[in-house]
Amino acid sequence: EDDVVNFTRQLSTMIASGLPLVDALKILRDQSRPKMAKIVEMVLTEVEGGSSLGSALKKSNGVFSEVYVALVKAGESAGVLDQIMRKMADTLDKQRNFRSKTKGAMVYPMIIMIGMVGVATIMMIFVVPKMTDMYKDFGASLPLPTQILIGISNFMVNYWYLLFGGLAVGFVMLYRWAKTEIGGLIVEQISFKVPIYGNLKKDIILAEFARTMGLLATAAIPILDGLRIVADTMGSMIYGEEIKRVAIKVEKGLNLSESIMVSTDFPPILSQMIAVGEQTGKVDEVLTKLASYYEEQSEMKVKTLTTAIEPIIMVFMGIG
């Protein structure tokens, strides 16, 4: 991701300075890290062979997204490639910073959870067996919760390979199932219902949708084409299918705001703000502001989630 941002920023600067595209790509090839240098070399070869930059980037095996390629092609067609590349670099920077903040805020809760699991495992394997030997010497009858705890400990000590092997197999099977269409849909539906986290995930998706659509609108790419492109790049099956349904309504003649309004997956504020943008002819600006709004909402929810994790962990520890 960093390589793509740097490539976009530097290429836009060099093209704006009047440097020929081929020369700019050669400079970027020499300055890039080995992995990115190979991609730039491939793009350079295609461009030298007569291909447009957009067509060359499309052959990068997913390094440059469908949205990225569409924007480059639009910039080439309109003769404003340097401006489009600059706006893309700004957008990619904002997306990178937003994702970095979100991931960074989740590090602390993850460390706490991993620590809890580690402590519980050590207790079960090393501490409880010693206590069990002591209880045996007493010869007293133990309460049911203590017997259950000892049973779990004995199983982990004697059959740890079955436990960890079963967890590994279960994780792999769940991961593969989640990659299927039905499995992915069910997992996503469940994740949206998780308190705090579900709303956070929705806000992140909506921010991505608004920012990408705003960028496509800035490049004068028709709304219908933009929806079709975004539907396949959202990283969400539910919202991807909903955007495709919105695109069908737009194709039939409805405005974007009217098409989104009837969808229960999009909040009312989205359609209302887009309607304002359609009336004033500033849909791209409105979408960009909406993206910033949802990013702010996401950051607030991340802080709420981080704060809520602590008492939840204390409850689990208390039960333990």
C-alpha cells in the first residue's frame, strides 16, 4: 500500500512538471523497492509497447485496484492525468492514515486478550495440577466447579496435542468456509450484529464507499459506472450486492439519492446529503465530506470499543 501511494504521488509530480511518462516510469523503477520495481518495469514495458498507462496498470495482478485503473483511464482521456494522480495520492494517504489509526487502536485490546488466554493456559497446564495433588492429599470431596476445572486441566495436560490440533483444524475449516459465498455472507451478517464492533465495521465500509465514489465523481466518471466499479471493491458481500441493486435503479433513471434512500443498509443521512449534492451540482464534494464524517464516527467508536474492552475483560477474569 505504501509503495502504491509513493508511486502515485511521485508520478503525479513528475507528470505535472512536464516529464514524459516513459522517463517518469524509468525513474520510479530505479527508485522503487525490488517488489514494486518489478511492477513498474512491467508497466514501463507495456507503455513503451504502445499501451496506455491505464491498460498497463490493469495487468499488475491486483497491485492497482479496479478503481485506481478506472481513474487513470479517465485522467488520460480528459488530459488531466497529473491532477487525477494527485487527488488519488491524497485519497490513498487519507485511507492509509485512517486504517492505521483503526488498527492501532485495536492493538491494546488484542494484547490483553492474548495475555488472558496465555495466563489461562499456563494456569491449567502448570498451576492447577499442583493444586489437584494437594486436594488429593486432603481426601475431601470437591465441589462441582472445582471438579470441572480439574477435568479441563487434566485434559489439557494429557491431550494438549488433540486440543491444539483440533483448534488448528477448526480454524482452517472456518477460514475456508468464510471464504465461500454463503459462509462469507453469514459471517458478515453475524459481525454486523456484534455490539459496537458491528456499527464500527459499517461506518468503515460507508467511509470507503463515500470516499471512493467522491473520487470517481471528481474524475467525471458517470455515477452508474462508478457504482459498478465500487460494488466489486468494497470488501463486503452485503454492501457489494446492495450497491449493485442501487446501480440497477440508477440505470432505470432514478437519482443516486433516491436509489440509496430505499435501502435499509444505508443510513438516511447518506441519501439526504447526496440529494443536496445533486441539487447543487457538488456530489463529489458532498461524498468527500461524508467520508470524513464516517471516518470521525469510526474513530469515536474505536475509542468506545477500546474503553468497553477493559470492563468486559475484568468480568471474564472475575468469572474465571
